[in-house]
Amino acid sequence: MRVHVEFLGLARLATGLKELELDLENGATFRDMVRTLGTQYPALIGNVIQPDGETLQHPNRLNHNAKRIVQAHQMDERPSDGDRIIVMSISAGG
Amino acid sequence: MYGYSGKILHIDLTTRKTRVESKPEDWYKVYIGGVSMASRLCWENIEVGCDPLAPGNPICIAGGLFAGTSVPVGGKYGMASKSPLTGFIGDSLSGSWFSVALKRAGWDGIVVHGASDEWVSVFVDDDKVEFRNAAPLLGKGTSETEEAIIEEFGDDQVRSASIGPAGEHLVRLANVSNDGRKAGRTGQGAVWGSKKLKALSIRGTHGVRVADPETLLKISYDVMKAAQGPYTQKYRILGTSSNVLNMNKLGLLPTRNYQAGTFEDAELVSGEYLHEHYKAKTIACAQCPIACEQVGHVKEGPYAGAMGHIEYESLYALGPNCGLNDMAAVIKAITNCNEFGLDTMSTGVTISWAMETYERGIFTKEDFKCEKYPDGFEANFGNSEAVVTLTEMIAHREGYMGDLLAEGTRRASARVDQERGTETFKWAMNVKGLEAPGYDARGLKTFALGMAVGVRGGCHNRSAAYDPDIQGEVDRFSVDDTRGEVARETEEYAAVYDTLPICKFIRRCFTGKADRSGAWPAIAQLINATTGWNLEYKDIDLIGERAHTIKKAFNIREGWTRKDDALPYRWHHEPMTLGASAGHVVTKEELEYMKDLYYKAKGWTPDGLIPKEKLIALGMDDVAAEIGV
């Protein structure tokens, strides 16, 4: 399975990338995806991904196809092949 | 009394006399400080029903409870008067050493009455007040004005709030500036200009007495340490401007006067692009360990030398919303606004209204004549020079267009529609007369409600209802029976921070949780250590409810009715065309349904009026007598 991952904000600064295609095992969950990203881009750990390697650090969020934020309790749900995942850090104000 | 002096300074510019008003401790327990106290002072001192630019509209300044103490991000003040844009409460906040000086001078607040015949600057030197000729300061930009005052006194501890040329010309989009920060929205600068008040300077030499300095210092230290960690990392590194790409991806980025929610060149005007190509430094407000403000500097090209304070709201308004993909030009336009004393948001949205009106063939090149371009100029979306030039024209009310746009979108569209028989109001993007913020409400249904019922109009700071929408806590594209309560909760949550006032960016640093359960106990401890009071969790909720209620009461007394809680025509009738929010509008039925839910959640009548018993329960008996039902 392949998903398209876009990096915004802190994730982009940590990886130096705007986007990438990420290959995952069939049936992989969002948690698996975060784990894979942390392995491939260790600079994300501590900046975007928690030291546990599988959950995101506030205020970073996973956005699924620009339609919904993947909540903490939804991390074991599965993205589909071809999905677009945005790693974004949302802030208020300005 | 700890934490307060118990004194409000009244300054009458007509008579050039001053008086001191003492307030009892119980009054402070209800109104605390910031926007709540400023709004209450406005309630007490305004000539009801007056024109916002008449002498009867006071400038009401309220300090921060924590200003001058060890509490991080507590160096803020609130300001209120009747807004020249909305005709309702105009309240604004600013992080500033001005707030600290106010407190150290021994004043909890200042009310400026009347109007001067000649331009004046007022100097408050502890308990002395001096009226000074401001003629030498006229025409100066905001930072130039502050520097001139410091130079004149030879003391950089003289802290000033001042207006730029926009305020001097009674531009309704004008703001008040201090230390490079702004009391930015609702047109307060025009109120200052109407009184011929160029600057208010304060030197304070006293300390601030708190009840339990040891506890206050300990909590402050812990919060400060947390504020330099991961909870605020994003603010420190990228600031709020990183929201350009976030909003673009969500289809919420106002583009070409809110005609779309996605901008094809968003990358070029993003926080990430700013960081890589234009960032000069970050700076902090008074007492702030976060330092979120990104300063952008243009080093070459036609706008070389421009250096502006870049926030998301300034970027969306003067960038994508005007179709601009040239970051240097956007920085120049923001710099102009900063120096002229213009609200970047209202200015950008007003310019984008003019650009759309031009592209529809209602305005012509000749309408844009000015000294720099005697034959006028093309004002199509994406024209950088047009945007930069229009900021200059608006600030000085130059030419037909400068004078027209200085009135803001509601008045400008009404005038054009009357003169030309057009319907430009259909793309005048304001709520209650205040230009809309950088979140397209068609893709944020809870925020649509929060903004419509908001007491100061098109604002993202007083209602935080976009947060549950964006964070996915509710479905942002639909409406359900929870939204009235969500809108109530988020606006009262925000009102607590705006009343103390402390910056909302600290909200996660108390315990790691930003919600009430995470923040309220720590905030209660801070208040108690400062004042010696014994507030509990529920009392912190009351702070927010009271703050919002006094502003609502002000509006009711000035003639508010349910129909004023409305949204721009475009958001009701024109579906989003591009991006993740495409196809959505907020129907009038949805809005009216949510308003019913909201008024009920507030404990108000179906017409949105406040029952007497509700006001009395909040400790506002005198307000109940005037507007309670």
C-alpha cells in the first residue's frame, strides 16, 4: 500500500521535505505509518513524534484526505491505498 | 488590596482636567482586568447612543492583573470604546510594556473623555498628568512616534501607546500601537484621532504588591519553563504564519476576497517560505518567554528595507486574499500598515473588496487616481503595487478610493451601491461591520455561529469556535444540536484569557492540557497568589461569562437585536469553489437554528436578550436594571 504524505510546519523543517510517497504493509494503521516515518526520519522524534515513536506530539496532527483530523483514539484505524496524509501543526491566533 | 491599586485615572481632554476614581475590591472581583474591565469602564462612561467618533465615546484602558509581576505572558492590557466600524463594543488587546508601566504608575485603568481642540499627547508620570503639544509628532509613523517620545524625555522607561497617520485621518481601520504590537481591531485608532490624542505615555516607578510572592514566583517559574518547551515550539519557530498552508490544505484560506478557500501560490506566501527567505528575527511581548512574533525583512528589489511583524492574519489578508504571491510585497504592505497604524486584517479585506469590485467592472482605473499614479492604476487581484499603494492611500484618505476604503467594507459598499445602483454588499466580507478573519466560515460551521453571535463582529480571537471544527472534535461541514453549547464554551474560555489578560499561547503550559481542567486550577492559583482571594475552578468560568456578558450588555444598550447576529451574503449564497471545503455554504436556516441553540446555552431569551435574574446572579445588578428582561 502506498500513501502520499505531505509535511507542513515543524514536520517540514525536521525532514527538509515537502512531501513523499510512503510504502506501508497492507493493513497498516495510522500508528504504523507514524512509526515508519519516525524510523525513516529520526529528526521527527522529539519534534513532531513523541519519544514513544508512534504518537504525535502536540500541536502536530494527521489530516486524512484534507477532510478530517485523525484523533488519538483513531490511530489504529487504517488509511487506504492512495490516501493523502498531511502532517500539520495547527495553531490559533495571529 | 493586593494586585490592584484600587484607582482609575480619568482624563478629560476637553477641560484638561483629571480626577481619580476609587473602585471597591468587589468590583475588581467581577471585572478583573483586560477586555472585561475595559468594557465595563466603557459601559460606565459612554454617552449612550453617541457617535463613535464623538467626544462622548471614551477611550477605556484596563491593565492586566499580572502586569508587572513574575507571571509569564501577563504583560497585556485591554482597551475598549464604541467601535467606529461596528457601532457596538470595540475591544482590543495588546501585549506591551505600556501595560507594565500603567501598573507601576499605580493605575488599574485610564479613561480618556472628551476631545481636545489641538493635537495633544498625554504624559502620565506616576500620579502626575501632563498635556503636551503633539504637533511635532503629527504625520509620524507609530514606531517613529514612540522613538521621538523616548528621545524627548531621554528615558526609555517612558512607554507609549500611539496612533499613526491613519488614526490622525479618522480612518475606521486604524489601530493603536505600542512596542510594535497593536491593539489592532475595531478601529480604536480612529477614536483616538477623533479626540486629537496622538499618544499616551506612561512612566511608572512603583512596584506591584502581590499577596503571596513566593507562591507566585514558584508557579511562574514552572509555567515559564514549560513555555520554553515543546508546547510552544511551533509558535517560537514559525509563529502563526504557518497557518497559511494549514488553512490552504483544509480549503479555508480566504483567497481573492473569499471567492475561494485554496490559493495556488500559497507556498510563496507561507510561514515556511517566510522562515526560509525573509525571517530576520523573532521578538517577544512584555513578560513573554515564548517570543512568537516573526519579523520579516526584505533585502532587495522594489520593496527593499521593508521590515514587518508577520502574523497569519496579516498574511492571509494582504496576501492570498488580495491574490498576491509576492512575499516581499506582502511584507511591504504589512510594514505600511504597521507604521501607518492600520489593522492589517480589515485593511486587506477592504482592499480585496475593492479589487473584486474593480474586476467586475464597477470601479475603473480612474477611481484609483492618486499623487503617485495621477491617471490611476489597474487594481486587479495579484497586483502587488496596487495593494501597497492602497495601504498608503487608505492611511491618508488620499483620493476617491483612499477616502472610500478608509470607511471599511460595510460603509464603502453601502456608499457605492447607493451612488451606482450596484450590489457590492454581496462581497463585502464583514460581520457587524468588522472585516472577517482568515478562516472561511463555510467550511467551519461551529465557527460560523461563533462569529455571527460574536459581540465584536468578524473576529477569530473572541470566539475560539474554529478550534473544535479544525481539530475534528465536531464535523466542520455539518450542524447538530451541540453547536450552541460549543460556541458558548469556546467564547467564554477565550474570554478568561482576554480578561486577565494573558496570552492564549500559554494555555497548555500549566499542566500539558489546554482545556479547563488543565488550565483553570493553575490560573486560580495565580490569581489567588496575586490578590489574596480564594477563587476556585467555578470562579474562573465566571470570569469568562461575566466578561462576555458585559460586552453583550453594552451592545444591547446600543441597540443590538437578533438580526445583527448575521454573516456576509457570500457565505450564505456562494458555495466554495475549490479545495477541501468545496461545495459548502452556511444556509440561513442552519445559522438561525444554531443561534437558537446558542441563546439557550447562554441562558438568554430566544431574542438573545439577557434575563434580569441571570445578570443579578453574575453580580451585575446595575446592568440588570438597565437592560435585563
